[in-house]
Amino acid sequence: MFFRLALSSLWNRRGSAVLTFLAIAVSVFVLLGVEQIRHQARSSFGNTVSGIDLVVGARTGDINLLLYSVFRLGNATNNLAWQSYRDIAADPNVAWTIPISLGDSHQGYRVMGTTTDYFTHFRFGQGRSLALAMGSPFSDLFDVVLGSEVARTLGYRLGDELTLAHGLGSTSFSRHDANPFRVAGILEPTGTPVDQTLHVSLEGIEAIHIGWQGGVKLPGLPATVENIKEQDLTPESITAFMVGLKSRLATFRLQRQINTYPGEPLTAILPGVTLTQLWQMMAVMENTLRLISALVLLASLLGLAAMLLASIRERQREIAVMRAIGASPWFLLALVEAEALLITVGATLAAVALLALATSASRDALAERFSLFFDSSLITPDSLVYLLAIVAGALAIGLIPGITAYRRALQQQLG
Amino acid sequence: MVVSVQNLRFHYDKAPILDIPRWTVETGERIFLHGPSGAGKSTLLNLLAGILLPDSGTIEVQGKAINTLGARQRDKWRARHIGVVFQQFNLIPYLGAVDNIRLAAGFAGATGASGRARELLLALGLAEEQHHQSASRLSIGQQQRVAIARALVNRPALLIADEPTSALDRENRDAFLSLLLNQAGECRTALVFVSHDLALADRFSRTEALADINRAEGCH
């Protein structure tokens, strides 16, 4: 009867009640939406690389090394010598390594030279390994394996040929057009920078640079496939490499060894730690978004209080009747709170439903355009806390009209 | 004895408005209480209902000194033992007739009042199809009849009516009064009926002028 009374009372004022309901629903939607995107961005971000113990490059900042080696953002300040790589890879604690060589591009997408170990050992997400949607890893010198986004955006299929450009501009004039690559495989989407990368063998990178010096093509006949293959294609240097250890216990010791490597100045980072540092740099943005959505919510809850407060002025007679039939002033306070609660809970449920709908409707678009992959959990533990806070906030703000109703009831006489 | 008032004193500002040495209402009695506006009639009703507390003296209803009860107990007491009918606007406008009556029963802790609510409404001449119509869509005459049912649903010992006929035309007024007196009689409920329409007085068992029982003066 109590909630029926509250519902009937709201229904009696459905015009303003519905508007308040919508205001709260929209603001809860914004709050949960921001929270959802933040959560997913964070996990997408943290899922970029996993199962890799160290990333090693020439001496540079930790975040810079992570950005260019894992996120393919910016450029390496320097390369490291092949010999240094071999030395460290030979350490008894090292289980495997993935060398990477960056610097070329194809229509704005980065080209990464590596070995087939990349497909075996690289992990992302919760330890997922790379999977090929079709084809196989590169086996020939001029094979290329495409990230899913590259293949989709540029419309490549298995067996298609493409030429790489020297440098990183999408309209580079220096093209390695003498030696086209053939698409050997296309990877499954990962939601990481892998999707935007073309993978070729280290030797392939080396081969297309034969007859080049200092980034400029030397005049003369282009090298033919046959005479390239006769040459030694071991690179002199690489951009960076990833290390998997036999035992994680050795991580810090090896990191120290690499950082003090006598041959040349090197930097080794723990990708997880550096990812966290990088994410913390974005904390200001994150918190700003949260603050804004919290303020939007506060505004809508104040609107709720204003609506209920206005209603109490119209309800003087109602309060008199309630008092006459034995309602205590507390009952009237509780009734107003119940109305606040009904609107807020209803609006919150509507917002959650709307968010579920919006998420499933925009799932593909978000994955495609922003590489944001939404997992199924709509309500994160964080947002559960938010939901409770919203209800608590509604009850707290509902006290403003609630106490007004209480005081009026106390003063109300019969007649 | 339903009501027993002794040495009751009450004031709002400085001047005392009520000073009643002794006043009683017997079971089933029908009292017509009249007096000029501002004489303190409504104040007396509020005191009897436990909404206001006296400065001194005792008010016993059903043998219980209600001025010694706590606020919540007084509210509960009112719900169980006292029915109230106002001049107008007796009902929660957005609830139906039956729900208005059930709400009153709910405050008295009674359950399953729907049956009794329907009986009372039918006895008061409210057709079945109007039982669930929201109160704001009933005519004033109909609303006043629902108010009688609402006031009597808990079979109170005392029914307080504060000028309940003043919003009605003559015909409706007489019909309303008959229904009120009949129903109160059936429940053996004592009635304190406040009005200044002395033409109604002969239908009551006792007529009292407030000035006769109240020694306070000069506030009006």
C-alpha cells in the first residue's frame, strides 16, 4: 500500500515526474557510460601486451620505449646492435626473444620486421596469443602478414601484392617498389596496435634496403630477388626486442644487467609497470570526465528535490488528511523519500537498459573505429558502487523535500 | 464515557483561548457544538484528536489520557479510535474511494478492509463503479460520503466533524446528515459535530455552545 501510494502520488504529477525521471536517466546513462568507456579503454590499454617480461631498446625513456615498441607511436631515438641482441638473448635465464625492426610503412600503417617467434610468443589480453584469420605466418622473404584493420581498411586479400614505403609518411616518395610483398596471412582482430601493423620478416626488411644508404635509394639497377637471396640478410641493428624469461624471479636482475650493458647504452622496461605509469598520466583526463558526469548527476538529483519540494506546496490538504487518519510526520517524510527512490531507481534501471542497448548496438562501430572492445560485463564492480551512491544520493537529497513535508505535517492542524 | 476533559487550558499566543473545567461525551452521544468563528471550536477538535497538546489539564478518550502519550502513540490512537470529517477535501485526490478507506484502515493496523469499505460505500449510496474512481473525479457530495465511510472504517469511539456540511447545498446537506447520523449510530460512535448552522441542531441529542463550557474569553 505504501509504495502504491507513492506511485499513485507520482502518477498524479506525471508531467513533472516524467521529466525528472528522464533527467536522472540521462545523467545516470552519462555517468555509467563514461565509467564503462573508461573501464574498457583501461583494459584495452592494459591488454595491449601481456606475458612479456621485458622490452629492450636503445637508451631512452621508459614510456618512450613502450610507445614506439608496443604502441608503434613516435620513433625510436636509436637502434641497438644485432650483436647486443644476440648477447642478451643468449643469457641462460632467457626463454625466448622477439626482435622487432620498425621504420617503414604502408599507406600510413607501420611495417614491423620480426621473426616467426612473434606469432608463437607474443601475448595480449589475458594471455591470448595471435591467431591467423587466414593464411599462415610469413615463410618467404617477401611475405607479409597483415593486422586485421590493415586488411579490412585497405581491402587486401591473401596473395595480393603491395609495396612498402621508406619512412612513415603515407605519401612517402621513397618506395621500395622494386620488391613487392605478397600477403601470406591476415590476423584475427585483437583490439591492440597489432591490428594496424604489417608484419614481415627481419630479412625482408633487410632485403628491401639493399642498395639504399641513409634513407636514399642509390642509383643503379634494383637488386633482383635472386641476387638478394644470395646475400647475407642478417640485420646489423634492430629497433627493439621483447624478452620472455624462464623464471620471473630473474626479471629485475636481468633488467639491471641490460641497463648496465657494457657494449652500448640500453634500456629494459617491464611493460606492465610502464603501462601503469602511462595510464596514470591520463588520470587527470579520467578524473575530469568522472567529475563532470558526477556533477551532471548532482544537477539532476537537485532537479528531483526541486520537483518534490514544489509538489509539497500543492499537497497541504493531502498532509492534513494524512494527519487526520493517523499518519505521523515520519510517514510523510518516508512517503517523499519513497517517491524520490522510485524515480531514481526507475531512472537508473532505464539508464542501465539504455546503456546495454547502446553498447550492443555500437559494439562493432567502437571496435572498428576506436579499437575499443567491450566485454560482456556491463556492470563493473566500480559501477555497482556508483549505483549504490546514486541511490544514497537520491535519498540524501530527498531529505530536503522530506524534511519540509515532515515539518508541515507537524504544524498541520485539522480543518 | 468516551471523552472526559478536565481543567483543560490552551493558548496560542498570550491570551488563553480555551479554559474548560469539565466536559464529557458519553458513548453514542451526538453533540452539536456551535460558537462564533475564532471561539476555539477547531482548537478543541485538534486537542481531542491529539494533534495539539493542552498547556495543562487532561483529555481522556476511551479512558486513556491522550495528552500523556508520545507523538507516535497519539497518531496511532487517532488512527484507531477517532474518525475525522472535514468541511471539504477529505480524501487523497489521486486515490480511489476504496483505497482512501483502506489507507485509513492501514494506519489503524487493520488488514483486509476492502470488504468493509465496499459495504460502507454501498450503504452510503456510492455505486460500485465509483468505488475505484479517483477521489478528485467524484462530486463534492460523493466525496463527503466517502469521507464518512473513511472516518468510520475502524469503528472509532469518537467521530469529529468540523463543519462537514458547509460545502453542500441544502438537499445534499440533509441527506449527508442523515447518513452520518445513521452510520454513526450503527457503529455506536459518539459524534462531536461542529457547525454554526443552528438549523441542524435539533437532529442531535445535545447542543452545546462553546462559550458555555469555555471560561476563556477575549481572544475574538
